[in-house]
Amino acid sequence: MKKSYFFIGLLLIFGFMFIGKTQKETMVQSSAYNKMLQVLLTHDVPEVGVADILASEEIIMLDAREKDEYEVSHIKNALWIGYDDFKQDRLLEVSKNQNIIVYCSIGYRSEKITQKLINMGYTNTSNLYGGLFEWVNQDRPVVDQNGTTNKIHGFNRLWSVWLKKGEKVY
């Protein structure tokens, strides 16, 4: 399992060098990170950048990471829905027409969950382009059970290279 993550990571790191400039470049601060995301993601669902999210907007944030990642830190008021153990019943309080943004560490898992939500009839659902790593890289706060924290689950050492700020936890 770890070998496949390593291989995929290397493939993506080298593969993104051959991607040209895109409209999404302004959605993340690092052009290298953007190029990697262009290769990794399918872009089959609506995407939103961190800078496009206004504090005054009424948004439901859904965290598609695993529970241990969520417990290290998450976006304030985000609902944990998981990825490997995603269950529709975790969304009982979420209206299908609410403005929903799904995130994970970098956007891969949340893209898959966003597609599931769209298939389930959620009409205003987007993937957070760059994920929680970009959220933190753009100086947005994260919380744990005790309040604001600087800790961010880095998923693993390979993927955490894209997290430039905060204290990485594994």
C-alpha cells in the first residue's frame, strides 16, 4: 500500500512539470502545487478556491478526511463525513440545496465525495481546490476540540510537502 502511494506521488511530482498554465493557477499560491493538482484531480466537479470563500457566506463545510485527521484539526464548524467510511446518514441535517464545500488534505478525496453528493442530489456542492493544506497555507485558521491550533495532519511525509505552514502531525 505504501509503495503504491510512493509511486503515485513520484509520478505526480514528475508529471506536473509538463502541464501548461491554467485558469486555476490563481486558486493556489504555489504554481508547483497547482500543476500537481491539475494532474491528480479529474476536475469533474465544481471547484472553489480558498480566496473565493468569504467569511460572511453561509456555507456548510464537510471534512472528507479520516476521523484521526479531523481530530488533529479542521475548519471551524466543519462536519466530519469521512472518506473510506463515508455514510449518507451523516448528512441528515444538511439540506440538499445548501451551499456545501467539501475538503480533505489536498482535494483528491473530497473531489470523490463531492461527486457522490452530486449523485445523491445535492445541488450546490463544490470541492475545495488545494484542500486544507491550501487553507492553512493562506493563513486561514483551523481548530481542534480546544480551539484554534497550529497542528495539521500531514497525511504522510510525501504529501505533506505541499503544506508550507503550521505544525505537521502524522
